[in-house]
Amino acid sequence: MTSTIEDRLITLSSVGDLSQLETILSEDEESLSDKAVQELLATAARASHLDVVNFLLTKYDLSSFNEEIVRNAVRSGSIPIMKALLAREPTAINMPFDHYGSPLIVACIGRNDIDYLQFLLEAGAGPNQDPDAATYPIAIAAALYKDPAVIDILLQHGARLKRSGALGAAARLGNEVMMGRLLERGARPETDAIRRPEHGTPLHTAVEAGHVGVTRMLLEHGADPKALDGKGMTPVDIARKMQEKGKDMSQIMKLLGYE
């Protein structure tokens, strides 16, 4: 099949013109390569054209899906499209992505709807992605989402709080709503870090970012203002350093016990 025809097929998959797609594929005697089919499927998935996805899955017997297909399906936010892929290849639910973790990681990074996250989890998505490959899903959710129910759903399906980095992630962006739910569900500042980080505890992170509300919440839940980071600095040291840079740290210094 010529590159011109393949380009036309990609365009039709992108706009969801199933009728023209079927016509061309039925008239052309030369079969598509697996690579070409994968590209069409990835294109249709990204554009949320379920009818095109179902047509391609029915017409072609792909032995497996490439990363782009599954990643695009997740990014589309379409549960029916992901269901169609999983019906053909159930293991795609935990496909490892280069630099992106897994479908659940991509969904969290893209802030997909909570219903979509629940669907992935119920379909078998692992909630504890290896931190060597990506950040834990609960940490991404703690940073990027505003609905604390996301935390509840992840915990309900086995997400870990201890050594997840979730408090640190919420502290970095000053996400008080998610910080509150994490603390309410048992997250502890002293056991948050995945491993001893150079940047220290969630309190170090909150202080350096200048988030007064999050700093207060962490202190109220036992965060140690004398804890040392990887450079031997306490949160107070961090606050003073930020003051030297011209940042108003008066409220945070007061919370830390220094007027």
C-alpha cells in the first residue's frame, strides 16, 4: 500500500470517517502492515473514535499493542475505548511506558476524571507503580487533583501511603485539600519520603515553596521543624535562606517558632 493511501487512512482515522476508511480498505488488495494498523489504531484512539477503533480491532488480528495505542487511549479519557483494547489485550492495563510509568500514571498526570481512574483500578491497574520507573500514582494525584475522593479511591484499591512521597508532592504545590485528606487517612510526615531525599521532609518542601497553609497543617500533624535535609539544613534554615533571597517568610517563621 502506498504512503499516499496510508496518509489518507491516517487522516480518516483522525476525523472518524469510518465509511471512507472501510471503502478504501475493501478496495485496496494490498494488506496493511502491522505497523500501519497500529498507527491507525493509535490515531483513532487519541481522537476518541470508538467505531473506528472497533472496526480496526475486528478487521485486523494484532498480536499486541504498541505503547502509543494504549497511551493515546488513556489520554483520550474514553472508558469505552480502553475497554475495547483491554478486551483484546487485558495485560495492557499495566503496560510499562518509557518515562511515563503505566496507564494509571498517565491518567493521573493528565488529570483524567475520577470515574476513569476508578475504571482503571477496577480493571486491575496497579496503584503502586515502581518509583524507579515513575512517581507513585497517589503522589501525582496529591499534587495535581483537587478532589480528595481520588485519594480515597486509590487507597481503597491498595495504594500505599508510607514511603509514597504523597505529602511531599502536595506540599510542593501547596495543595491543602489533598494534604488534608492524606493526613486524615494516616499519612505521616516522617515516613513520607520514598528514600532519604536531598530536599528533606514535606515540611522542608512546604517552607521552601512558601506555602503557609500547608506548613501549618504539617506542623499540626507532628512534622519536625528540626529535621535535617540531605544538606544538613532544618526547615528554619530553609526559611532564613528564602528570606535572604528577598521572600517574605514572616508567617512561616512565626509558625516555626521564630518571630
